Amino acid sequence: REYKPDHVAVAFDLGDTWRHSTFPEYKATRERMPDDMRTQLDRIQELVTAFNIPIVTYPDYEADDVLGTLARQAAAEGSDVLILTGDRDMFQLVDDRVKILYTSGGPNPKTSVYGPEEVAERYGLTPTQFIDLKALTGDTSDNIPGVPGVGDKTAAKFLTEYGTLENLYAHIDEVSGPKTRQNLIDAKEQVELNKQLVTIVTDLDMTYDADACKLRDYDRQKVVDLFNALEFRSLLKELPQSEHDTDTAADEVPRDEASGQMALFGDDAAADAPAVPMPAGPPTDDYRLIQDDAALAALAETLAQAKRISFDVETDSTDAMVATLVGLGVAWDTGDAAYIPVGHSEGAQVPWDAVRAALQPAFADATIPKLAHNAKYDFTVCRRHGLDVAGPIHDTMVMAWLLDPASRSLGLKAQADAELGWTMTELTDLIGSGRKQITMDAVAIAPAGMYCCADVDATIRLYDTLAPRLREAGLWSVYAEIELPLIPVLTDMEMTGISLDTEFLAEMSDTLGTRLAALEEELMALVGHEFNLRSTQQLSDVLFNELGFPTKGLKKTSSGHYSTAVATLDALAANAGDLTPDQKRVLDIIFEQRQLEKLRGTYVDALPALVNPATGRVHTNFNQTGAVTGRMSSSNPNLQNIPIRTELGREIRRAFLPADGWVLLSADYSQVELRVLAHVAQEHGLIDAFRADQDIHAATAARL
């Protein structure tokens, strides 16, 4: 949508290629693609085909080679080309007409356009030199070994000085550092092979067919059916209409004016275009600051007559149980919002006691619905500062999650961007980041006020957008009857917290420390010298070079050492018959040492530091929107995964204490999903088995 392409093609791999036959170790360390992923690839191809976008492949070559060939041919015909990829190898294709839209990995992927200038800025190299860089450094993801001790920076330095790989080797005697020079000499054949492997082929015997790649009309109903089957509900509204949708007015269909083709990546999503255009950002001219008693009294009167109140707190901490209130934002209709500063370091402000007294009647009125985004946080801060909040407390974050449980973009700013088309001020724009970050109380009142007013205004607009969609999706009852009543319950749980026996954990830490010291002493005796057990490189040298552990089938790290990750050690332990008694004992020690250090660092030593000094208790966050399945999770700290399978894990659980006169009750459902299934389906065989308290799996197997 941002780049509005006229032509699109999608390339896929077919399987092993000439690179595998040339270098059998190519990608050999990659884990087999999960079966679930294979089915997803089939779905992706099905969707691409439904959009009438051509899929291009070439036997014995990778998708990268296909894209490289198409890009060169399209550019030669005068087209500007943009390649969407997450593979940095494609940077070698960049020129004046070909650019890379690079998508980073991780939980928060970002896309950036790379042309020659961007590649030069990042690596200090030309795109063609990028091939030589990869030849020198190798590629761990493809199992291509690089020159030992030569990383991106060193390789870039060589290429900056010598220009090309060939020229570097022509002047190999000039390379400083005898070890690096010898490593380059020893790896010369591998480096030459690497260059062949990492070079993308751009002259395949195929022809770029511009007409076949031109965006054209597609079977919208087929795409809608696929989206519904895949539960892509939030994407449905992004679909432009097809030319064949006869119930849509012609002026609602985004088209290429010259060709009449449906514009798949056009600006308009006509089917869902609002009757009144939404503003591109918050209407800050209509926001107000409350900085004196008269303005506060007028606001209180307005809120008392409001049909709903959106509220948001500004504080000096993300921890609701320790945060100090800096200001309160409220909105009572779209565009009508106010900010009340109470804790800024400078500027005219109304005392919090006066604010609380003035606003309490409206906030305590259960007939006035309250709206917030991530309501538990705002609810908790208000309660801690003596402001009672009553009435249904709607949470637009929970609403957004119900509509798209797999989304990782549930924050207010992301939702405002996706649903309202608003580009909102980020918190870091006000307080900065890193070492220079300040807290909200140090931010001037005016920008803080506009920021908070935009938040409460966006929340009201999000509610008006999401509520109808929940009803259309048949999810309103789930929201209103399950999720909505849960919000104050979880708030109560978080504020109550749980007591912790810190003295017990301190004693346990000492005990674990003694045991860890004994294990380390025994290990050093078996090895015959001291080494840093926590250094993966030193441990690898000890295991595989000194103690002779078998290495067949094991992975190496980017530094050239065999991995000492848990999967590697598990593989060694699984073949205990190949190990000597001393090797078996070494493995046992490492396993126990890692388990004890994890317990000590994650729980025994960490939990006491999380006790709230004001309450003397640990307060976790219960994440209502944490999983696609609807199951809740716990974080900051994570209290749901306190170990229970081992004796030590059960000992840690003893540190959690009930209040005097109370007990902690652990309850769990037995086969709850099957019980619900049996009831809904009225499956009498299952019902009878449950009533007889039978092992349901054994009973089912017996019937089969």
C-alpha cells in the first residue's frame, strides 16, 4: 500500500539446488521444516494464486536466483524494482533501479528500504563488495563456514583497503596479524567456494513477463473465504473490492486510472470506507488543560452529565503498584478531552485532593461506562490514589485482542494507526530513551497534556470502531460476559499480591551456593585444571578437545566451536553408551549445575528483590490478552512457571505464604475441554465415562 506496485511476482524454492550438490554441507545444520509450516506454505501459495499474482520457480535454483533474474530484466526494461525479503544476501543486487525492502526478524520486525547509499552506510561497502564480505564471513544460517576470526567489521576493513577478494589475496603478505593472515591462506579454497555459493544468479534462462505480473482483478470471494477459514478477521476490511462485485458502486473500487485495473495496493479500502473521513491525527485544537479550580469545577459538571468517560493516567513508572500519579486525562466524546496535571515538576496545577473530590462523583457513578486502553493499569493507579472507579470498565485493548488474538500490535498507538489512521506521538518522543530518558513528571505540562488527551480521545474512537465489529463477529457476548467482568477481578488480584518468605529463600540461596561450589570443584578435578564453566567457548574446548566427547552430527557456533546448548548435551546424554564413566559424570554435573543456577538466578535470588516495599508482597501482572487460546499468563514477575516437577522446585513454592488464618488452595480442572465437548455434543459415552471417574483416554481406547 505504501509503495503502490504496478507489477508483482512471488518466488518460491522447489527443494535442493545446485548449491547442495556443489557443497553437500549447504544448509545441512538447518532443522527440518515443521509439518505445520509446510501446510502454511501451501496456504500462502493458495492465497497468492487467489490474488491473481504469478508464482515463479526454477528447477535446481533458489527463489533468490529467480528474484535476481527477474529484477535485472525488469530494471533493464526501465522499471524500478523493490524486492521484499528478510535475507541480507539480496543486498548484492542493489543498484540505481533495484532496491531491497528488508524485513528484520524478531518479535517486532521492521522494514527498511536499502539502496546503494543505505548498504554503504551500514557496511561501508558497495553492493558488489557485499558478495566478497559474505564469502569471507560465511553464513551460519546456510552452514557456510567463514574465515576463523574474520567477522563483518574485519571483512569490511579488508575490502575497504583492497577493494576485492581477489586483490586481498594478491596482497595477502601485507595483511597484519600473522594468525589472521594464516587463517585467510588456509581458508582460500573455501572462500572461493563461498563466493560461488553466495552469489545470486541473475541470468537464468527465463523471461520477465511484464503483462503476466501486472496487478489485475482477482476472485475476491475466494480470498474472503480463505481469510475467513484462516480467521484473518482484521485483514478482511483491508481488501479492496473486485471488479466483479456487482453490489459495489463503481466509484468505490480503487483502480488504476490508465488501465482500469483494480488497485490491490491502492489507498482506499472501499468496502469499509467511513462515511465521514477520519482525521490523520488527534484534533489537538479541541483539547484543554485544567490548571485552576474554576476549570476543574466546569469539567466535573461536564463529566457528571457524560454518557461515558474515557480515562488515562500519566505516571512516573510502568509498575502500577509503585507509580506516582503525574496527571489524569479524560474524554467524554470524540474530540472533547482534558488533561489535569497534578504531579509535574513545574507549572500551574490543581492539588490532587481537590481533583479527586471533584471527579469522584462521576467516576463512582456506575451508570456511566468507563473506557480505557489496558484498563487494569489505569484502574490500579486510580485506586491507589484514592479515586474509586465504578461502572462497566471497557478495555479497548481486550476488544482488539478478541478480534485478532494473534496480533502483537495491541498497544494504543498501533491500534490507533491501524483502526483510525492516526499517527500518534510516542512516549519516547516526550521522555527520550536510554540513559538520557526522563520521567513524565519532568515533561512540560502542555506537551504531556496534548499527549494524554490524544490517548483518551483515541480510546473513545477505538471503542466506537471495535464494538460494532465485535457484534458483527458474534463476539460481543464473550467480551461482555467473560472478559469485561474479569478486568476488576484481575485488578483486585494484582493489587492484593502474595506474601513471600524472604528469609527462607535466603537460606535456600546459601544452600544452593554451597552445592554449586561442590559441583564445580568436582568438575575441575575430573578435567584436571580450572576453567570458566560459564564460558561456552571454554566449556566446548574442554568437552570436545580435551575430554573427547563425540562430535558426529553436532552443530558448530559462528565462532567455530561445537555448541554446548541444552539440545547438544541432551543428544550426548541420549547416546550414553558411547561415553566413558567420567564423561557421563561430567554431563551429570553440567546438567545439575545449570538447573541449580537457573533456579537460583530466576527465582531464589530474584523473587525477594521484587517484594513491594510498601505492601511487603509480590505483585504480578495477569495478562488477559497474552495468548491466542484465551489462557492468561503472568509476568513481572512470571509466577505461573514456578517449578513443581523437582523437589527443589517444590521447595521454592513453599516460600509463597498465605495471610494469617488463610490457606493457599491449588485447583485444576481435569480434562476440562473434553468435559465441555461431552456436554455440548451430548456424547453419552464420554459423559458416562466422566461420571464413572474413568480414565477418559483408556475408556476411549477400549471402545475403539
